[in-house]
Amino acid sequence: MKLVISIAFIGILGALAAAGLFMLKGSSGADKSKRGPNMARALALRVGLSVALFLFILLSYLMGWIEPTGLPLNR
């Protein structure tokens, strides 16, 4: 479970880094037309991975694979 979540976080951060690189790489005059679609695609991938991770965690909770833990309220 931790491995799946870790891989998803690495994918999310990688997509964010790719979008940043596309933004910086396309800042020169000639390649501005290519910057937009690539950066938008990378950001859309990041959002999709984030939503998929959230749904996976929610499904894992509902199936009983993970349980919430936290600090005790009454001390």
C-alpha cells in the first residue's frame, strides 16, 4: 500500500516538474506555440493522478485495506 502511494506521489511530482520545464523551455521567442499544449498536458496528467490517488485511498478505506489512525481525543 505504501509503495503504491509513494509511486503515485512521485508521478504527481514528476508531472509537475515536467510542466515547469515546459514552461521554462518554451519561454524563448520561437517555441511559444509548443509550450502551451505540452504544459497543459502535463498539468492535466498531474490532476488526473491526484484524483486517481484520492479515489484509490477512498476505495482502500471502504474495502478495509487501510484504517484511519490518529491521536486519541480524550487524554
